[in-house]
Amino acid sequence: MARIRLRRGSHANIPTSNLLEGEPIWTTDRRNLAVAVSDTQVAPATPNVAALTAMGGVDLSADLLMIHDADGTGQRERRITVQAFRDALNIPEGASDEKVAVVAGGAAGYLWGTDGTDGVIRMGAGLTWAKDAGNAYVTLAVDVVDGGTF
């Protein structure tokens, strides 16, 4: 009985010479499939990202993101809901703007803040800041820099 065997090996060792156009390449560590497109190049057997259409909106609990798990074994691509990804980034419910936490697990807030209570950076005495009219940047002004005494 005839067999079809795929050329196989680790992703780091995908060959770059002596390929046969159309030859399938199987990565045993990542479990991905690629196809030789010339005698020196392979193309992954995945959708053409440039040809994908944009989504009109995101359903946080149903739509999925794909993440490559670098520490995983076997199939390393994993899926996660958009909501679980937001939760992992500590983005509060109902936030329409990007919020960040200074430390992992810390309370998230706007970097700049809106009223002095919800920003993760707050000003101390002798410092001022100002946003430009277009919200493109913030200028931080230091009144006095005191190196202290010995």
C-alpha cells in the first residue's frame, strides 16, 4: 500500500533549500502546516491576513482571539475570548477608553485621569502637567529638582 509522508521537523529547522514546490512541511513542535512555494521558501497554510475583512463590532463573550503559547507543548496556538483577554489586562467593565494598571492585579485607571481620582499617575508638590488641545501628548513640568543633602 502506498503512503504519503510529510516532511517534518521542528519549526526552527524548517529547510530553506532543496524544497519541492507544493511539498507539505509539518512542524512537530508547533504542529503547524506549511507548503513549499519554491525551492527555498515555505508559506504557512493559514488565511491571508491582508485579505481578511474588518469586523464591524466585537462580541466580548463570543468572539475569540488567537494567542501563541510560547511555553506550551504540542499545539501552541490557544484561543481566548475578548472578555477574558480584557480581564487579563485588568480593563474595567464599561471602559470605552484604554485603562492600565501600574502593577499586575492593581486597580486600573486612566494614565492621565479625568478628575484627579481615576488616573494611575498623580502629581506631587512642585510638579505640573498639561495636555495639548488634541490630546496627543502631556507635558510634565518640574519646578525644582532637589538632589538632597549629605
